[in-house]
Amino acid sequence: MSEHAPLYEPLSGTLTVQYEPNEETMLAENPPRFTWIPARLERDQYVLQISGSKQFDEQETRTIEPIPYNLYTPDEPLAPGVYYWRYALLEEDGVRTAWSRVRQFEVPAGLPLTPLPGRAGRYESAASSHPRLWLAPEETVAFRTSLMDDPAYCGWDAFYEKSVRPWIERDLIAEPLPYPNNKRVAKLWRQMYMDCQEALYAVRHLAVAGVILDDADLRERAKAWLLHIASWNPEGTTSRDYNDEASFRIAGALAWGYDWLYNSLSEQERSEVRAVLLARTRQVAFHVIERSKIHHVPFDSHAVRSLSSVLVPCCIAMLDEEPEAREWLDYTLEYYAGLYSPWGGQDGGWAEGPMYWTTGMAFMTEAMNLLKKYTGFDFYKRPFFSKTGDFPLYCFSPDTLRASFGDQSTLGDPVSLKTGFNIRQFAGVTGNGLYQWYFERVKETDTDSEMKFYNYGWWDFRFDEMVYLHDYPQVEAMQPTDDRIEGIKWFRDIGWVAFHANMADPERHVMLLTKSSKYGSVSHSHGDQNGFLLHAYGEPLAIESGHYVAFGSTMHMNWRKQTRSTNSILVDGLGQYAGTNKVLNMAAQGKVEAAEQRAGYAYSRCNATAAYQEQVPYLERYVRELYFIGGSYIVVVDHVDLGQKGKVDWLFQTLYEMKLDGQSFRVQGRKADMDGRFVYCSSGELRLTQREGFPDVEPAEIEGLPLHWTLQASTREARSHRIATLLVPVRHGEPKYVSHFMDDQDHGVHLYFTEDGVTHKVEVPKAY
């Protein structure tokens, strides 16, 4: 009988952290990240053993304790080889429980080395002086000296004129009023956080300018703004629970103001500001650690983002002045090292889509830059960050519109300028010239969006520019010619596949994007597994339909998230689960089974069967194959098998009313057209109809916005369906067609497609 109490080892679920590493884990960095399900819900701490011996012989075993959370990153790499690990719960009297199950893993040679310094010496190089956010005191002096030689140094002239001067005479912004009857209204919610963003701009920019220029008047004006917002009620309209976006901004403003104006504040003023900053930071930390528990269930978009937007700057500003700040900063660094990013992996993908990549990376890179300069720790060495610039490059290309999945505040607008600034940051980190090209292209095309809410309400480009030019080298742009990029790019971590031809030339660029993701419709993802998007010759053809109104609006919940708004299928009028139950959201997933370049074409095969199970339990199989042939045209083959007879609706979304003719449909755009044709359907000819608009969306939400068109191609009832569809994008002024014929033999249907004398065969197994 064991002398130790038993250890509770819960099974992991789709929403929880996993027991890692294990026998199936393919490590991407060294040391590995250890995670497990908590043994109890609170007051838990652990002892971990890592050993080269399965018997945990003492001379080959390292023991680490106490570990305060259910995750751990070692402070030094492991030598290549096979290892074993186990953990136990430490009771309050210091006695451990029985050991957990033993798990095995292998460390290959040549991995990036990314240890996390232990808590004891983590901040040894961190100075106690202020400022600490971005520049140290000696750096402000050096910056001031450089300005004497060059008033435009690091873009200072533009920063001062547009981002400092406006706040000198501007009236102080009033504390936001409550919502009517304390019920959130989207328009007022947005105005509230915009007011708080302006308060952040006023404090940060006046304070930075006042210190760098050694200008007492600017510092006094910054101080007036700081003390004003410090007087706002931390439990009021700008609290975390009332409007989290507003609270993030006010906490950030207090952190920058307290840090940069530290030497201009009296001891009493410091104490008052720090007390409010501590209270607001505590609100966020409590939600992240105790309520959301992102170290248990890491899929809370706002909680994860608040680590970088709030906890990093606020805790740095108060480090060694408030004991809680060190604890919260330790938690943040351990989360970053062990679980970040919950939305992707070593391929650099971001399952929530490119705009949430943009938001997440904007704050994450700012936080990493602050941490790197203040503590010396460099998170950019982690594999995710060396690759994540590929995600917008391939899945949010700079010349495309409505051609990427997920919630997007910029839907219908050019690629966000902030996306370009983000990817330039990774150009500076990695030296990748393709990322610099992306930034330069976006800056050329997105020239008038600076004051739109999704830019002005989130970041100041002139401040971003100044910081980047000071901290990072200029990288030479590299054109994404077909010999420099991958014609088919599979983000295995998130289940997205991008096909490209001629990316470097926006007038000839063809982009096809598909997804079938393990993340299902959770968070900012939609019920769009096996869907596809097509942008060709400067024209969005197969689109993300609808508009961004607000998260939780009828447009969002009844149209944008639902399968009926996608380029996928319905079965008996039903789509994938895309409601509000996170367990079902995650279960409504897909899987990319293959994505590869073949002779003359790129190919993907995706399986979305699981995505429909909640609403169509008799769906036995739904697989979609895509053939991107010669970088010119696409063949879509759908395989649907049912446990009972049913009807399939094949959906296609576009900006324009289509011309329907028999089994064909034609999109006529401004720069390009697309000929679509159903070349084979196992149940007979499809019935084609189209409809304009967005059913079940409140009319007031879309007043004045253009409506879009949905093609619905309906089969007859059958147990199994096979549908092959030809899509041919055509650039205006360059007429073309793709001829085709069918050879029906044995158990398969052989389809042949010919363009300019080159023929490719696509085989479709028959449905029985």
C-alpha cells in the first residue's frame, strides 16, 4: 500500500490543456514544455521529475519543486535522447501525493534552444529606475542627442506633429457614462473604448515626448491627463467587468504614465497613481488566472490578449514596488513559454483568422519587445514566432479582399495597415524579405484607413513607426515570385491550406484558400469547415459573405458564423454547429487529410464530417477535394455519404448577381469574371437558384450596406452524393475556357479537363 495519498489525474478534453509531452509529441523546441490537467481546482502546486531513466534513478533524475501551476518550462535545454517525466501534487504540509502516470518523450538534436529562466533569477538584469517601458533613462538621453542632429530621427517629426501636439490643447476626456439601464449597446461600447484609447494616446505620447525632449510643459500636460484618468472609478464604467476593452486601455495609460512620469510625480502622486494601477491590473489578473483560468482552458481570446496589453506593461511598471506585480508577471512569462499560442503551433498559423492574428500579434510583439529590453528574455526565439509571418503572407495576401476566414473588423476593406506593421516586425526579427515586401505593399494600398475605428481605436502608427525604427534594422524587400514561395502552403497547426499563383503581381495573382480545422467554430472561427475562398486577377470571386457589425450581433450570429454564409454545403438545409456552446464549437471540427503539389497541379483533401454531427447525425462522411490546376482553374469534388436519404445544397457566395444557365453559373466582376459549371452530379442535374441578402439579420444592422448573393445548387435525395464543379476565373480582356469531357468506366467517373492543349484527369469514385 502506498504511503502517499492518491493523485487525481483527470482526462484531458478538447478545451483543456493536454498532457504533454508524450510518446506522440514531435518536439519543435528544446527544452520541451510540460503541461498537465490540474489535480485540484485551487491552491495547487506540484513537484515534477524529468529523467533519462524509466525507473527515475536518482543520478539521472532532475526534481523541480514547488511549481505553482500545471505547466513548466525548464531553465536549461535537455541533451538529445529519450526521457521520462511524472508529477505529483504538493499538499499544503509539503508532502506529495503519489506520482502521476509516467510519460515518455524524445528530444531530437538541432532544435531551437528556448529555456525559460527560473523565477529566482528571472529579473536579475532588470533595473529599478524609470522609465522601463521601451527606453531606459540613458536611452532617452541618447535619443534626445540624436534629435539634435536630425529632427526627423526615427520619424520623430511626424510623431510629434500628429501624435503629441493634438493632446497639448485638447480638453481632458470625461469619464465614460454607463450604458442606458446598464445594458451594453454596441455603438456606445465602441465609443467608450475609443475615448479610453485617446486617453492612452494623450498620456503615453505627451509623457514620452516630455521626457525625451526634457520639456517641463509637456510633462505637466501629460501629468494632468494621468491624474485625471487616475481619478476615474476603477469599479465603474471602465472596469474590466463593465467594458474590458476600455479597462485594458486605461490600465495601459496608467502604466505608461506612471513609468515615464515617475520622476515628475510627487511621492503622494506616485502612491495614488500606483494604487489605481494596481487595482486595475488586479482586476485583469484575477479574471485571467482565477476565473478564465487560461492555464487550464487556454481558448479565451480576450484573456490571452490581456496578458500582453495589460499584465506585461503594468507589471513591468510596478515590478519590485508591488509584490503582486512579480507574481502576475511570472504567470505571464510562464504562460507565454508553455502554452502560447493556443491558436496555432510551429507552422505559425492563427485559427481565429488574420484580423485576430493582427490584434493578438500587435499587443504580443509590443509585450515581447518590452520584455526583451527590460529583462533580456527573447520570446522571438520560439518556433511559432519565426514562422507566424507566413500566416498573413499566404492567408491574407496584401492585394486580396474578403478572402480569409473568421471574424474580421476590416471585412470588405483592403488588408489592414496594422497587419503590415506586424509582419514588418517579424521581418526585423527574422530578416525575411518577403515579410518586408508585404509591409511595403500594404502601405502602398491601404492609404486612407488610419482614422477608421479598427485602426485609430487600437494603435497609433506613428508611435509604432518610431519604436520600430529605433529598435530594429531596415530589411530589404524580396518579391514573392513563384520560385520563392510555396505554391501550396499547409498550416497543419490550424488546418488551413493556401494555393497561390503569381503572388508578386496583383493583376495576375490567383489565390485559393480552404480550411478544415481542429478548432471548429470556437471563439472567432465560423462553421466553415471544407469551405473555400477565391480571389483572382484583383477580384474577390468566392467571398466571405456579409459585414462586420459587432460580435454577437444578428449579422454575426445568424449569418457570418453559420454554414449558410459559406462556400460549403448544407445537408437537408442544415449546416455545421456554430452556436455558443464552446464544447460543441470545438467538436464541430474538420481535418486536412492531404495537401501537396503534384505534377501540374496542387491538391488538397479535407474531411468535415465531424463538423455536422451535432445537427446532421446521419452524415457518415463529407470529404472535399480541391484541384488547383496550372495556377489557372479549380476543380472541386465533394463526397457525401448519409445514413439515410437526404438532399445536399452546394453553396457559393459572391458580391454580384450571377448569370445562371442550366448547370452553369457566371460571376461578372469589375476586373475579372468566373465561369462555374457542375460537370458531374451522381444524383442527376442540380437545381440552381440564387438569393440576395442575409436572412434573419436585423435590417437596422445593415442599413446602407451592400447586399451579397448566394448560389444554392440542390441535389435530389440520395444516400450518397458525388459532385464535381469546375471554377474558371477569367481576367477581363483575356478570354479563356477550359474544355471537359467525362469517361464513365467501372467504379469511377473519369473527368478530363483541357486548357491550351494541356489535359488533366480527375477521378471521382461512383456513389452506390
